[in-house]
Amino acid sequence: MSDQGRPAADLTDEELEAQGTQAHATRNWVFLHGTAEQFARHTSRMLELEREYVRRHPHRTWQGTGGASTDPRDEAAALRVALRGIIEQLDALAAEPAHNPAQPGGTSDPVQAVLIEVAAAPGGRLHKLEVHQAARRAGLDRAALAALYTTRPPLLAAEQHDRVITEAGRARLTTTP
């Protein structure tokens, strides 16, 4: 048994369908919030489940006789394009960032690093997912990040999908070395 569960070929039809449905339902979360390792593992498992489903039920998908070309050259070309896309995604995940904006000035304080990144953004605001990534880069865990919104006075405020540095957050930047 792998770390991803039983091999797809060993699953019953019901288990295969349930796991495939779950994989697709969680894809967006893994894409937005997961680590590179979680994304790679999820991608691998989802593709394994899909391949097994197509093997068992080829006429239920476009890959079966319902619309895909029967010319093996067309299928090979489509697979090459898909593989290139996957390689591009993996290259992007593996690439080192040109710089680490969460650690401006070399600060070792993760709260300071996150506040600096938000303050440096246009209007002192970042999308909530960008703030989560800044916190991840800075080594600030979820509880500590949440505390930036709940401390009195709060250092960050939520405005719809954006997170905005408050006056107290700006003040902390000037008082922390």
C-alpha cells in the first residue's frame, strides 16, 4: 500500500468513483493552499484514479468512443501537450523565487516580515491568499497569523478578499528593529 492509499486498480468501482470525486473536490484547495509536495502527490493520485476509471469505463468519458480521435497519433500528440503542461507546473513549483519578499531587510521576526510585505503592497493591501503565502515563507503558523487580526489593536484587517495593514501594524513596523 502506498502513502496515497490502495492502488486504484485494487479499488471497487464504488471506491474508485468516490475517491475520484473526492480528488476533484479537493483540487482547488490543494492548488491554492497545499505545499508543492501535497500538490504533486494529489496530482499523481488523481491521475492514477482517472486512468483506472478510463480503463474500466472508456465509453463514459470523452477519451472513449464518444468524441476522442481514434488515431493513435492524435492521442499521442494530446498526451505530449498534457505532459508539457504538467512539466511546466512542476518546474514552476520547483523554481527558486528570485527573492524572498517575506524577509525584507533580513528580519528574523516572522510577524515583522509579513507586515513589511503587506505594507509594501499597493495601498498596504494584499489578497488573502498572498498573505497566507507570505506567512508561509516567513515561517508564521496559522494561529500566529490569525492573531494579527485579533490582537488589540489588530495589526491586519480583512476587507473582503484583501488583507490591509492597520495603523497599529504600521506602528509595529517603526517600533520593531
